[in-house]
Amino acid sequence: SQQGEEDPQALSIQEGENATMNCSYKTSINNLQWYRQNSGRGLVHLILIRSNEREKHSGRLRVTLDTSKKSSSLLITASRAADTASYFCATDKGGGGNKLTFGTGTQLKVEL
Amino acid sequence: KAGVTQTPRYLIKTRGQQVTLSCSPISGHRSVSWYQQTPGQGLQFLFEYFSETQRNKGNFPGRFSGRQFSNSRSEMNVSTLELGDSALYLCASTVSGGNTEAFFGQGTRLTVV
């Protein structure tokens, strides 16, 4: 079963605009990760934020985590056509090993 | 450094047959996890192998099995294929313990007819 929901399910913006995606999850976590997937291919890791962190940046990406609300957001600034992809959040509950529970994903389309 | 390699990339099988998928992790990575992705169920965790032992298991029937070899390469097997097993199967490798990023392969697209 999936850990939670992502919102919105689909997002269409113009190049240069910012894109914000939200992720909600259900149980306590060790960390939360964001991945990108282009057209049914493999997943590319974007950023990992640990449960004791509130915000993290990587290039044009900014991730926030609110463990009290069990939610996270991914902001992509100054979007490009190449950012067109599906974005997934994934949670790691800890307890040993590597077992990620994925959200439902947001399909982002960046138009020229 | 080579990435995660999954073979084959595409497979077409008939209902009732069995299939074996292969995953070679990044050199030095000892953990391999498998995921199934379908339009209806999304991305779901199948199992994880670490040092040739299954460390975590998802909620899939016993028809789905896997193993890991001493060089960390992993295989997953699906027996008695059903139409609903049609999916993209993704393999992920991580260094060892949890709390680290996972690196995914390009996946094997399995179609059951």
C-alpha cells in the first residue's frame, strides 16, 4: 500500500515559473526522499531530508518537511522544459534496511 | 562509476509462464531492493536483499521471489505469471544500511499476454 498522497496529481506551468508539489504521509519516518521519473523509465534521486531537518536545498530544488503535519513540499524554481517528468516522494520508516514507501506522484509539465 | 543495470529491458511472457529478472547494483553497494510499478497501484516495494539475505519483504504473493549472490547481483523470479503482473519492475541499490539515497536502474518492462 502507498504511504500517502501527492498533490496536485498534475501540474502544468510555463518555463521560468516555480513549481510546488506537496506530499503527505501517514506514519513516523526516518527520512523522506524525492525522486523524478521520466516517461516510465528509472527513478532519479533528487534530495533526501531526514526527520530532524526542516528544510534542504539542492540547486534549484528546495524541500521542506513538517513532521508534525506529516507533510513535505518540493519547490522547483525557474523551471525548464527538461523538468517535465513525474515526481514522487518516498518515505523510509527506519527499523533497518532499505524499504521505501512511495506516494502517488505528481506529473509536471513545463511548457515553452 | 557504472550505474544500476537491469536486464532485460523488455519482456513479453504468456500467462502461466515464469520469468527471471536480473539486477547488478553499483559497485560496492550491498543492498538491492525491488519495486513493482503499475498505473493502478503505483510503486510498491517487493523485497530487499542484503548480504545474500532477504532483509525486508512487501505484501506480494509467494509467486514473487528473489535472491542475491555473493557479488551483490540480485535476481527476482515470478512464477505462474498472471495478466496483472504486467508492470515496470525497478531495482534499487544502496550502500548498506538505511537512511541513504537509493539508486535505481532503468527497469524491466514485463508484459504478460
